[in-house]
Amino acid sequence: MQFNTIKKIGLPLLLSAMIAGTGCNKFLEEEDLSNLTPESYYTIPEHATAAIASAYAQTRFIGNGAGIFAQNFQMLEAVTGTMKTETGQNADLNNLLGLGFQGDNLLINNWWNGLYNVIAQTNLVLERVPGITPMDEAQKNRVLGEAQFLRAWSYFYLVQLWGDVPLIITTQTTSSPDFLPTRTNKEEVYKQIVADLTAAEASGLPMTDASGRASMGAVKSLLAKVYLTMAGQPLNKGASYYKLAADKAAEVINSKSFSLFSSYADLHNVAQENKGEHIFEIQYLVGVADNPMQGVLLPNFKDISQYGTEIGSMVPTIQFYNSYEAGDLRKADRVGFFYTTYFDKGNGALKDLSAPYIYKHFDSLGHGTAGREGTGNSSLNWPQIRYADVLLIYAEAQNEADGMPNAAAIAALKAIRDRAKLSTPTTFTQATFREAVWRERWHELCYENITWFDMVRLRKAYNPVTNTFQDFVGYKFPDNNATLQEKHLLFPLPTAEMQNNPNLRPNNTGY
């Protein structure tokens, strides 16, 4: 898809996205859209509701397919060194795993287009919804706040992945002066992200939202994550931004609106979606938008599921699996984040799989479990912001801002480790606490599209064999010996986009 096309989305995409989005899990109801015309949309409050629904629908690009045996979300895991594939048919995925990717990689192209599709829809909402009258002002402000959150969410991904990117915050046509935009300096992009999230904080969103919409908790949590990233590389804003991150994370923690699940099973329990530990998720619902990611997380054709396709294209490396501490509940079979045994055909006899697989996102309703046949489909949401992440953001940021951990930071770390049935020291230096928090980020937040961004902002990679952190540049993945280079701190811009828009040139260094 050309870059120009996404800026001209207009009514056709709005209508199709509204139809897809109105079924979004637990919070969007079907509407009669038959009376919508180019002259009548964005004229009544229901159009605002449908328009923001279409923005949520666009976020599901993360789970969309990327050629044979691959989904888009795998891009951010393949480059961490913590995953491998049991199938070799997808060249784009293989190139990511081997760090040999270029701008013609399909997953890279899909991330770029997917994120700008969300931005195009939120730009429409932010531009057109204010003019809808009559409309309850509180409702209008909430819709605008959700749009600001989703636009910030999208640009945060973009600026971390590509650095300087086009900053498009108005709807576009072929007559727009920046129809072929240049790249905006990353610092300006971050300023816009902070501005959107700050505006969303004033929009009247509730602290939690069990329907799956963006909440005040999601806004503040994302802002804490943004400040933490700005404190590190490449902006390197340091202590003052670590302080901002700690303070914002503390607002979420002190609200008492979120808590860690007592059982890891609730992380992938459909009944617990959009509540407790889940601050923001991408929504799925069988019959409207099924979760498409279950197949790639299964072993390659070991017949343990009601799913017809068991792909095995995203499995943990044995080195990372073995790096968990002795007794860590997160490593326990079918209890924590992994499984090494499962039931024949999903609900038959238990069998040994002879390798670890990812259980964190495993939907037992779809696959089946002891005494219950699976449905062969999934409504399981996909996590974006978890309370565990907020606790670790606070712990890391407070330690960096103040030069040593306070009692609250140690308590935040301890809460993560307590659930894993691990002991926690009571005293730390700044340096020992720093690495303790980093290790928990790698082990707690694995396979949630977070680890890669930690590697980039810290300029560090976790070596699971030595249990140490090494410099990003020059780190060799233990599983396949692929070596990180300076150029890998950013992804290449998609080749097709640069061909369509020469103003995007030059590409990132090394591509």
C-alpha cells in the first residue's frame, strides 16, 4: 500500500472499518449503517462512536498474517534472540531471525502501513468529531481522548521502530501541501506523543474500562512508558525524565485500580480480559474478529489442539527458557508462561512435547483442555499494557532518578517476584537493583512486543547463558549466532514507501 493512499482513507475505509470495528470485543455494538452517505457521516453522536470503533479495529493489524506461517506481531520477537521457528517456509520471518532483513520485508511493510492506518482514522476522528452537534460534551471528550491515546500509541511504535518518521496529524488529500511528506525529527514526534497523551489525561476517561476501551489508566501507563523511553536512548534525557516516568507510574499504582493476577492462568483467561492486570488490550471476538495468532504459537503439527493448523513458527529458544531461576513459577509446565506437555488433540491423554512452547497467550477454550474439547477458534485479547509492566517501569525509573531504590521500588519488584515464588533481597545498590529490574523485565514481559524496545533504549541485550547484560552492538544470539549491529537499532523504511515518496530518503543508516 502506498503511503499516499493511507492519508486519503475517507469514507470507504471509515465504512468498512466501522463494520469490522463495531463488533470489537465487549464494547462495540452492531449499528444500522445503511443510512450513511458521504454527506451524512460525522453529523450525529453515533457516527463518533462508530468512527472511534474503526480506529480500534485498525489496531488489529498486529495479529494479521504476513505470508505463510507468520503474523505481524512476530517481527518484534524475532529480533530479540529469544524466539526461533520450527518451520522455515517464510523467508521474511527467517530474515528477521537471522538479522538479515531489508526494507522489502513484508512484516516491516505491514507494521508501517498498519500504524499509519490507525493514525489516519484517529486524525479523522480528532478533526471531525468536534463539529458534531448536538452531542453530549462528556461523550465527545471521551471519544477525542480515546483517539488521542490511539494516535500516541501508534506514533510511539513508529518512532521507536524507525526514528524520524512523517508526523501527520491532519487528514490528507492529494492537494495537501505535505501529500509527499518528509520525515520529522524524532524529538518532535515524541513531543506530539506527549501532547496527545497529556490532552487525553484531561478528557474525562474513567480510570478503568472493562469494556476494552482506552482508559485513564492506559493513558497514564503509556505516558510513563514514553517518559522512560525518552530518558534512555536515543534521546538520552536522563534523570528528569526518569522522574517523570516514576511519578506517572506511581499515579497508576496509587490509584489502586489495577492489581497483579494471583494466577498466571488469568493472563490468558477470556473471562479476565480488560480487568485486573490488563490495562489495555487489542480486542478480539469470535465471529467478528477472531484471534488469528494461536496457530503460530502451537508446536509444529504435534496434534495437541482442535485447531486444524499447528504451525510452530514462534517458539522460545531453549537458552532463554533455561535462564529462569530455579523454582520460578513462570517456568512451570502449564502454570506459568510455558508448557512442555499437553493433551492429545487438545483434550485427550497428556503427552510430552520434548521442548518448551509459549503458554502465556494459550487459549484453552480454543485448543481444548482436560475433559473439554476445544472450539477451534479464539476470542482471546492481545496484551498491550499490563500492570506488571507499570510496576517495573516505576521500579526502574525511581532507581535511576534518585540514585538508589526506595522502599516502594523494591516493593514493586518484590510483587513480581513473589508471584513467581522467588525471594527478593531487601537491600540493593543502584547498580544491582538496575540489573535486577532488567532481568524481571526480560522474564516477566517476554513475548509481549516489549523486549526489543528495552534492548534499544538500554543499548543492552540479555545473555541467557551467562545471565548477564551485554552491549547491544556486537551481541551474538546464542541460538543461531546472528549478531546485532549498529544499524539494527532502527528498522529500514519500507522499500515500497521510499519508491512512492522520494521525500522519505535517505533510508536509515546501514540499509
